[in-house]
Amino acid sequence: MTPGTAAASDRDLTASPQRAVLVEQVRLIYGVLGRSSWSTLALSLFVAWVLRQLGTPIAIWLVAQTLLKLSEQIEIRWFIRDEAITAHPERMVRRLMVTQSLHAAGWGALLWIAAAEAQPDQFIFVVMAIGGVLSGGITSYSPLPRVHLAYICTFIVVELVSFVALWLTAGSNPYFTYMPLLMIIYCLGTYSNTTVAGQTYQRTIELSFRNAELARSLEREVERARRAQAEADEANAAKSTFLASASHDLRQPIHALGLFLALLDRSRLDDVQRDTMNQALAALRASSEMLDALLDFSRAEAGVIVPQWQSFAIGPILRQIEEETGSTADDRQLFYRTRDSDLWVRSDPTLVKLILQNFVTNAIRYTVTGGLLVGCRRRGTVVRVEVWDTGIGIPKDHHEAIFADFLQLSNPERDRRKGLGLGLAIARRLADLIGARITLSSKPGQGSVFGLELPASVATPPLETQPQPAVVPAFKRSGDRVLILEDDEAVRQGLCALLADAGFDAVGCETIAEACAAARREAPDLAICDFRLRNGENGIEAARRLRALAGQELPVLLITGDTHPTRLAEAARADLTVLHKPVPADLLLKAIGNSMTVPLAEHAAAEDG
């Protein structure tokens, strides 16, 4: 059978369940016959040996039985193919009915042969042998009872002929004469058992087909789910790539603008100029906050945040959040109250602060009148920190949706003052990371209560530490050489101008090759490298090469506007100080100071020397 024919047959089986069941029934019968033929042949040999004094009749019978069994084996092993059964099951059923009828005729004739000259004990043995063969037919033909029906009909016909022949023969033993009729009755009983077993076989086969179809359906569903998951992963990766690229491209000019504004802010300005400067700085802060939200989101997506577990007092964090965001509430004429608390929790203080800060910021943005209250209370082993507001409230059917990425229920005009819709999504991810639970209770028009449940902890006294020597910030000293590697000309010029104004010897370079050449001419005291450079270069490779020239102790600041999870993870693994664009000037100078500071005594000794 050709592959095309086999495929067509498989389609036919799928289209016709009854035909598929018939094919399986025929396969089962051939499988049983292939194993039982040898046992019935052995029984034939044993019967012929017991009746050997009958001479020629029993010899002829044995030859016929042997030929039938051997031909059956040859047929099954070399001529019956699964493709033929699948393509023509009805034809194979008719073939089985013919061949098994011949076997039935052989065993039916044995009773007539034995009745002629066999001794009573031999005749009883023959009856027992035939009864065993008829009983075995239940097992052999149960998968397809109509094959057994053909076998039974043939056997009955032969037995009727035997009965008539024995009845007409003068002097026949009456027990021998009527034995064919008893065998007919027994034969009908075995067929009754075969039909019952056949129904069970058919139900089992049908059930196996249904199970197979269910398994195939499950495989299809799993495959569809796998493809859907792969598509979702690709879409998520594309989203992360887009956010990273967009964030990087936006951070570059904002970073440069912040540097120039910081430089301008250090100069002498009149009142009008100072007011304009403050407005520009406020706009810059708003843009920076939105980009920071993108950075927090990408960091959470990247999985580079590792919680730092410790016991700490929650009160100072709540007061710090009020100090940082209270002015925003004052500008909107909202009251902001934080209840004092002496409770302690065990978690990551930085991540807890970020989560609560998102709650507070969200409350301020969506509250028009009234204000917000922040407090905490203990319930058993849990401390629940709550942020209450009198804002617009959230419908109950949206309580879960508000934690989705970029979703803002009450900002269809996409007012930039209300952020990007990432604050609660970031809070949920960070809460999952530290094993905390976020709760929400809200009524539209009345306000909302966001809660964060943290494991309670006992107060831990602060460790006694030795006083540290004072340090001299780098920007208080002059002449330190800072190598700046930045491929964006505006950012490079802004950095050079800001650091020169702070008293540093700033050297700007566009490529790693230029930076290495500058380091060979004079070793820098610190290097500032952009992460993403041109021609596939990056700041991590630049830091490695600069340290190879200037020494492994060379402090390096890695500044990046890239928020892609892979890039963030790579930066987190590097032994570098990482700053994210746009970097405020005071934060940049502080980072430089922290990287270049030396103990005051050592610095004084160096100056005395």
C-alpha cells in the first residue's frame, strides 16, 4: 500500500467510527489466532495419538488439521498486513469466516470418526477435547462474534450430518449417536457467552477511541496554549525592547537638559530668570519621574531585584515618604498626615518604601479635595500599612484591573501629571517579590484604602559601630582628572561643563579607542562611561579596558538610559556603580564624591607631604 493510500485509509477511519471499530476487532482476532493456532495443533496431535488404533481415518483427519493450522500461521505471518485490514476490513471479516469454518468442520468431523470404532473412554476424551476447543472459541472470537457465528453454524451442520449418519448406522451405541445433539446445545451456549463478551469488547474499543480522541484534543489544546504562550512571550519581549529603546532615546536629551539646567542653576539669575528656571526644573522632574517608572517596571521585569531581608522600623520610612511627597500634596491643597508608629517589620526596606511611595503618589494624583492619611497597625503576626485617601474611588469590578500595566481608569486624556499607569503594576510585582500582600478597599466617590501586609518583627537595637573618619567629597578638591566616555555630543558637553564648573579636569571622549588613548597619556582618577555606545561597544567593556590601563582600583560610574531587562541584568552583574539617566546633577556629584573620597586624615597627610 502506498503512503497516499494509507493516508486516505486513516482519513476514512476518522470519518467512520464504526469502520474504525471493525478494523480494531479484526486486528484483535488475528492477534489471538496467531497465538492459539499452535496450542490447537498440539491438541490435534495428542487426540490423533490417543485414537491411533483407528488407522487411516484419524491419520487423514490429522493431516487436514495440520495443513489448516500451518496455512493459518503462514497467512498471518506473511500475507496478512495491517494496511490490508485498514483498507478492506469487511473483506478480511469474510476471509476469517471462511477459514474458521474449515477449522470448525475439522473438529466437528472428529466426533463422527471417533463414534465409529473408538472405545467409550476414548470417546469421552474426544468429547472433552471438542468441548475445550468450543470453549476456547469464546476467547478467540469474542472481539467479533459474527466470525464465531460462522464457526458455530458450520460445526452445527457437521454435527447434524454426524447424528443422521450414526442414527442410520445399525448397531450404533445410542450414547454415541445422540452426542452430536448435545454438542450442538453446548456449542450454542458458548456462542451466547461470545456475544456478551463481544459487546464488552466493542464498548472497550469505542471507549479507547474516545480516549484517544480526547488525548489528541488535549494535545491540540496544549499545542495551541504553547503557541499562545510563545506569542505572549514574544510580545512581552517586544514590549520590553520597545520600552528600553524608547526610554534610552528619551533619557539622552533629558539627561543633557538636566546637566545644562544644573549648570545654569549654579549661575547668578534674577527673580524672573529664577522663576523660569524653577518651572523648567519642575517639568524636568515630571519627565524624569515617568522615565523612572519605566525603569522600575523594566527592573521588575528583568528579575534583577534581589530583596535584602532585614528587620526595621516602619515609622521612619513613612515619615521619609511624607517629607519627599508632602510638598506635592501641599501644592494641590490636600492634607497629608502620617501617624507615628513604633512597629517593626521584616522585609526589604527599599522595596517596601517604593511600594508605599507608589500608593501615596497614586492617592495624591487622584484626590481632588480632602487628603490622605498613612498609618499602620498590627494584627497577630502581620503589620498592615494603609494609605487612606478621599479621592475618586475605584469600582469593585476594576479592583484587579488597576494593577495591569499602563492602565489608568480616570485618565483618558493621558494627562502626564498622572503618570504612565505603571505605579500599581510595579507595586504588585515588588510585593510578590518580597512575599507581601496588597489589599484594596474602595467606594466610588468616597475614596480608597490601599494596604500592604508585612510580617511583624521585634525591635532590633542598632549595632554599635566605630566612628568613621570624615571624608572629603571629590568635588571639594580640584584637579582630579575625570575621563568621560559618552557618544552623545550634547550629553558629553553637558557633563564636561558641569564637572569643569565643579573643579574637575574633565576630558570628554566619544569612543573606547579615544578613551584608552587619553588614559595612556595621563591616568584618570575616575571614569564615567555611558552603557550603550556606537558600533556595538558598551560601557562595561570600556571599564574593563580602562582598568587594564589605569589599574583595577580605578572607580568607574556606568550611566545608562537602557531599561531592557537583559541589559539591566548584565549591568547588575558588573562590579560598577550604575546610575540611570537622567541623573540629577547633585546625585551625579554625590556619586563621584563617594567613589573618589579618601579618609580626611589621609587626604591631609597627602597635602602636607
